[in-house]
Amino acid sequence: MTRTALVTGGTRGIGAGVAEVLKSAGWRVIAASASQEEIAEFTTATGIEACYLDVTDKKSVDSVFGGLEQLDALINCAGILQREREYDIEVFQRVIDVNLTGTMRTCLAAHPLLAKSGGSIVNTASMLSFFGGPLVPAYSASKGGVAQLTKALAGKWAVDGIRVNAIAPGWIATNMTDALRDDPKRNEPILGRTPMKRWGQPDEIGELVAWLVSDKASFVTGAIYPVDGGYSAM
């Protein structure tokens, strides 16, 4: 039977890369997004099924997961970053609500289906789960929280047969990092510290996710995997 995966934030950036890799691996993939425009563009370009989902709205979350008959993997890629604006408390709270609380909302909603299928969750942490980002305090705090949430849920839900892991991307070539890659003053120091001397690609994240949700990773839970070309090791 074909396995089903839902990817939040699945119509752009890392989420889109994950969705496309899983589709190529034979999964039924549902890419979820809070942007109807992105949904239309993504489905037209890829042929991957997509749906509207606002991870900050419990009704929206419950509606999507309540409509699923089967779920074998949840990949949480929905996230925002507001560089240099996150010292405003309202912006701070918004980033936390999307990145951290939104992840918890979807995990809770997916739990019954994943317990039934013996499925797994992959959350999106960050290299900023391990060290601070002075320009993005909310993003840093949210991603540190995602890492700890992943470990907590892995311990709690192992008895239900659910594995919970996280990826911790470094500098990945997405729309979120376009401005940095286009600015030599930012791009050169990033590449200078990255041992592999390049930006990562969304499909490289997708390949790790595909392994984590497969039976090949059946004894892996509570792990946080850096995917950063060695950046966090320096």
C-alpha cells in the first residue's frame, strides 16, 4: 500500500524539496501551505497534491488532519523568519507561534493517525538550535524549542510506535536566503566558514527526510541531524 506523507510548508523552499523527493520515492505526498497562490503554482509545476493549512489556526489544523484516512509521515517545514524585526514582541510572538507552537499543533493532530500506521514525524530545527542568531532571536528560540520538543515527543510517543526526529539545516539555497546569496558581503563569510564551500540544496534535505521516514531508520528516534556542509562543526 502506498504510504502517505503530509509536508507543512510544502510548496516552497525546503518543504518543496522534501515533497518532491518523497514523491519520487513512491509516496503519496500532500504539500500543505497557508498561501493559496503558492498552492496553485506548486501543483501546476509539480503535479503534487496540495492543501490549505494555517499551522497557527487550530481549526485549520483539525480540518486537514480530520479529513485524512491515512498518514504515515508528518514533515513539519512550515516556518518564518523576520530578520532584524524580531525584537518587536509582536513579531517575536508570531514567529514562535508559526515555528514552534505550529509544529506542536500539527504533531498533536497527527498523533492518532500515526499511532495507527506506526508512522513517524520529522521536524525542522536549524543550526540555530545549537547557537544563537543575534538578528533573529525569535527564530533562534523557536528552533531551539523545536529540537527539545522533538526529543520530548520521541520519548513520549515511542510506546505508540511513533518515531520523532528532526533535521537541522544550515545555509540552504531557498527564497528565504536569496538576499544573503545575492549580497557578497554576506555570502562570502558564509561560504568561508562552510567546509564544503557551497550552499545546500532543498533536495539534499529531502533525501535525509526520505531515509528518516523509511523502514531503514526504524531504530532512530529523538535525533537531530545537522545538514549544513559542516558549518556547525566549525
